[in-house]
Amino acid sequence: FSSIVATNIRVSSATITWTTNELSDSQVEYGLTTAYGSLSAIDSSLAINHSVLLTGLLSNTTYHFRVRSKDAAGNIGVSTLDSTFRTLIPPDTTAPTVSITAPADGATVSGTVSITADTSDNVGVSQVQFKLDGALLAEDTTSPFSFLWDTTVASNAGHTLTATALDAAGNSASHSVSVTVDNQ
């Protein structure tokens, strides 16, 4: 056996390729330990260059494998070295959740006000952007997400405060509340 390698590794599959010095069939032993425990179906077509697709694998998991080939005369060869590969982590497509917990929707604010946002995510929130009427006020990259807002820089009127939570994969979600600034 030569050139034994795992290629095209995905979240739940991998292709094992190898070369033999004579025409033979193809099969892979694989599993979570060197005891293997699983066998691919035998590809009975005789070849020198072998390729077996393993499917139904667990994501983000290390697999051990070795290859097996049987020639036309019935001689079976098994690779002696244990090889490994690790399946990929599934992509994060879940958006975080976010809600502004202070001030309350409809509140009247003045002076310096603490703006806080409650967030959650299946992997983790990397930052929260706070905006006033669509203009960026602050970014916080540390939970709990908050900042002190000096309302004296805003006009005495109704405004929309928005918190946008982002995760490392770029997924985002926003929540807005209406507030009235009254610095009279």
C-alpha cells in the first residue's frame, strides 16, 4: 500500500484514497478508536488507484482508519499503520438573539443613561452594536453588553435605540426600543 490519505473531508464524510501494486478491490476499516468497528462496503472492481467515500460520519470528530484490498487470487492485504482524519465543524448559521433590557420601550430619558442588551447564541456573541436612529453610538465586545449614553448629545425628541448582536460567523439580530429624550 502507498499514498494512503483522507481527502475531501467534510462535516459528515471523507474520501479515503490509496494505491496498490496490483489490481485489487477496495475497502476501509474505520471508527473512533484503533479498534475501528466499521467497514465500508467492498468495491469489488479491481483497481490500482483506490477511492472509498465514507458517509454518515459525526461532525468535528477524529476517525481512525486503515485500508484493505484483495487481489484476483484472493490474497488480502491490510495497511499496518493507523491513519486519522477529523471531520469538519458544521457552519454556524444560527443568528443570535438580543433584547434591550434598559431603558424600557417608551421610556423618557435624560442625562447619562445605561443602555444594556441581553444576548444569547448557540456559539457565542462576539459583539453588540448600539445605534441611535441608525447611527452607531458604541460597540461592546464583552458580555454583559452595555454602555453609558450621554443623552445631551441627542435632540429632545423621540428616538429609536437599536442593539445588534453579531456572532463570529457574521450572523446578526437586532432589537429596538423607542425612547424620548427630555433634557429640559
